[in-house]
Amino acid sequence: MPETFPRLFSPLRIRGHTLRNRIVFGAHTANMAVEGLPTERHVAYYAERAIGGAAMVVVEPMPVHASAVLTRGNFRHSDDSVVPHFKTVVSAIKGNGAVAIQQLYHVGAHGDSDNSFHPHWSPSGLPSYHDSDGSHPMTEAEILETIDGFVQAARRCHEAGFDGVEVWAAYLGMVDQFWTPWSNRREDRWGGSLENRTRMSREILARIREICGPDFIIGIAVSDEPDVKAALQRDELAQIVKLHDELGLIDYVTCGSGGYLDFYKLMPTFIYPEKLGADLAACLKKVVKKAVVVAESHIRTPENAETVLGEGASDLVSIVRGQIADPHLARKAREGRPQDIRGCISCNQMCWGRRSRDYWISCLINPSAGREFEWNGDRFTKATHPRRVLVIGGGPAGLEAARVAAERGHRVVLSEAGTRLGGNFLLAGLQPRRAQILDLLGWYERQLEALGVDVRLNTFVEADDIDPSRVDVVIVATGSYSAETGFQKALPTIEVMPGFDKGCIFTVEAVMAKQARPGKNVLLLDEAGGWRGCGTAWKLAEDGHHVTIVTPDPFVGKELQRTAADVPMRQALKKLGVQWSTETSIVEWHGNGATVLDHNTGKRSFMEADALLTATTNHPMDWLMPGLLELGVTVRQIGDCAAPRQAPYAFFEGRKAGLEI
């Protein structure tokens, strides 16, 4: 048992199964099914986390009824054709030492008619909090049909070889809607008293036990929304879980945070404190006598997990995004190498961000996520013929390219013009609550040093500096820059902002790098809608500046909506006094303020300011390419110098370049 994490790596028995440690890879919608069937992408995705050491893998939620379908990547819910395909997933998980569980869910009122083409069902016909639709109050026949949907789904899982199922009673989904008096206003045997409101869940769990047998693990997933009066409060939820535990209906309970009424805590970004699910877990740990308690939600690291276990808050910990970011988190922690774990940065950009757009999920810092079947997991095969590689630029694309090339045995030199690695990503890490980015850059520094990469800082490279007889491959990752013109996409015919030559105009990058010091009263033009502008506004406001954001978008942080970060971000900005003007552009800068245009009315007005900051679309730093192409060596252009985009594509192209050498 590792001395560093003694509790985390102690085994645990549950319903006759031995978990090799206390780390769960919890349920989440990977959204990878095609025509309702799991694919190679699924198999390799889950296998990699089992190979990486997770003790229990909970496969993504399966809808139990036509009205429960929520994504185009959901599994089939209506027939047994999915069973042989599930067997392949189960074999990949169990064959690599992990216990295999399948989650079963129904979202109740919060369906998605675009995918289900079915009316939303709920206890009492309340509105959906997923979209603008309403729901249908269920008849008794429909309630029984739904219960049978759960039971038949569990039967299929049992036949496929899963060790158990987890019934989704979290986030104000169907089961939780029946539990909650606010959403269950029925006056029949399915509503009113605690016994009636828990009748559905008790029927589901008892019938699953009956049909799947005594060795089958049955868990439930719950969550709480303590800041929402309509939701179940912790004492009420504890009473419900205690009842199910006393009746012997559950083997474990997973405790998350948030829900459809407090959606942003459901998959919390870095804005929120860590270990969010631990408080609910500790509450339920006090009332259950038989069931194992699993803490989930923003438990990113082995250190977090060991603390939660050490406090007695739970028996197991579910680390989801942490194992998406590094599928070998458990193995590295067990080997006493936590410093080698690539830490999740809690950004949600490619996990929830892609799922929110109904794509299969991936990871900003781990582009192998979802591509394990193509890229040999998150592991590397040595190159047959090692080559001499020069990487120009130490931002995300260059760092990943250098690391992967070195992992494969190539001899790598990384030249960075600046004094530190990271490029503009380093500046993002200097924004409030984003220090996880700095941790990631520290991880890259350690990995490059261990791999023997020759890192040269303060080294600006021109094509003439390169001796083609000493280099086989040049990877150009020089990033992007902000054009000093004030061009705005919303005003496409104006190439240069009038008054741009009057000074006191700075890019957000210059401000974050402390190359510019704006005055007290700042206008921030944000056409990007992401953390470049919003995070800089947050930093300036914390430093005492009066900040007004001007954006042509209908709301501030438009690009952050997909990551479930925009609302808490705006709340944080408002608390700091930041103001904004939406659907607005700047038509002229005067040196002491700007004339702004309201796109809805055409009205112009003046906003006083000491400085104007710009967060607009960058341009590629691609001027090295013509000279490099004349050298006669292999040249790859990756990241923002190919086209300025968000960070995930820099990491992806860096990984791809390193793999293809």
C-alpha cells in the first residue's frame, strides 16, 4: 500500500466484489454511441481508465425509456440488440482489473424533444429546466412503464456482464422529481407522504434485485442544491437515503453537487471550491449503516481524494474529469508519482463543452480522450527511426509536440523566444482562480526535463539560424498576436478604428503581461466572448480598476456558455462592480473615451475612459514559414500560428504532430 495515499489505495469489498482501491471513474455522458450502440471509441475510452488503475468504472447513463433520450449519442433503450455490444465494453473494463457498472437514467421533465421526439414525462407536469418545453403529468400506467424501463435496462446490463447498475436519482431527474415535494404534487399513491414519494425508487431497486440476483451491485446517484429552496434539503435527502439503506435496497450512494435548478454546480469549473461533493457525502455517511458512500464533484486530485477519505466523509471517491485529463492518475498515484499526473484545469471546454453541443467528449489538455482507439490510448510507441526535431515556440502546441516527440524517442530541441514557457496560455494562468493552468505548465517543465528535451529560453529563431544538416523536422508553434488596428468583426468595413492613433489602447495580453498599465477607468472591447476578455476584466476589477465591457454579443461571456461558466463568471464580475454594454461596438476612440454604437437602435453615445483594452481575433505569427520551406526539411505548422483558435486545438495539433514524426 503506497505510503503517500494509504487510504486511497486500500481495497474495499462491495456485494462480493473487491475494489482494488477507492478510486471510481464515475458516470458521465461520453456521448460516443453510433445508432445507439457503443463503438470502438467507447471501448478504448473506458479501457484506458481501467488500465490506468481506476477500481470501478461507471459507464455513461443509459436512458430507460423513449421519453428519457437526451443526446444523439445515448444508448438504445428499447431492445436487447445493445447487449452484445455492451459485452465488449464490459470485457475491456473487467479485463483490465476494474469493476464495471452501468448508470441508468431518466431526466423526467428535462428531456430533449430534438433527440427523443417524445413528450416530456414528469410527476406533475412542471416545465423543463433543460429547454423551454413543458412536460406531461404521468398516468399510473406510465409510471409503471417507466419502472419497468429501469428494470429491463438493468436486466440487459446483467446479461452483458456488468457487475451492477447505478440508478440516477440526482440533479432533479425523474426519481428526484418524485422524491421532491415541489416537483411531486400528486395526490395518489405516488405523491404526498415520504412512503408514496419514494415508491417509484423502492419499486425500481427491489425489482432490479429480484431480476439480477444477489451478487449484482445496485447503487444510486444523488446530489443536492442547498442554495435552492425548491430542491430537497440535505436533511430531507438524508432521510430518503437512510430509508433505502435500511431496506437493504442499495449497496452504495454517489454524492454529487448541483442539478437542473442550480446547473452550474453540476460540473463545477475552477470558479467553485474543490471537493464540492464531500459535504453531502459526509452528511449521508452519518445516516447509512450498510451502503458505501461515494463522494463526487470537483475532487480532481489524489490529494483531494485522500483528504476526503481521511476526514471520514466517504468510503470511495469519484474522480471524473481528473481521469479524463489523465487516465493513468490512479496508477501514477499508486506508484508514488503524483507529480507526474497531468492535472485537470476544471475548464469544461471539451468535456461538458462538447457534450453541451451534442458531440462526443474530449479534453482540452488531453486530446487522446475519445481518440484512444486511434492513438493507442494515452501511451506512446517508440519511433522506429529517431529523428532530430526542432520545436519553435513554447506555448501549448509546442509543449505538447515536444513532449510527445521526446516520449517516442526523438531528440528534441525546444526554442522559446520568451523568458518562460507557456505563451499566451501562461497569461491565462495569471487570471483569477486559474492557477491550475500554471500547475499544468509546471507539469510540462518537469516532463520535458525528465525526457531530456533541450529547452532554450530567450531564443528567437529565424530561418537563417537553422542548419538543415542538423535538423530533420521543424515544428513551428509560434502562436498568434493581436493586430494593432482595432478592427471589429461587428464593423467589417472599418479596417482601422478611428482614433486608434490617439494612444491608450492596449491588448488584453499586454495588460496581463504587465507590459501596459491602464488607468483607473477602463473600457474592454470583447469580441471573443471567452476568458481572454472576461478573465482580464476580473483581474483588473480585483486590482481596483473600474471596468466596463463592450461587446457586440447579446451577453457577456457568450463562448463560456457551453462550459457552464458564464453565469457564475458574470456573478463574480458584478460583485466586483464590473459593468457592461451588450450588442454594442466602438466606432471611435478619442483618447479619453469612446463613441459606442448600439446595434439595436443605431444610437451613438460617449463612454468616458482612461484606456481601451481589446480582446479581438488574433492573427497568426506565421512569418517564419516561407524561409523554413526553403530549407528542404520537414516542416509542420501547428497551433495558433496555423490559425488562431482556442487552446484545445493547440494541444490536439501538438499531440498529432508528435505522433506523426
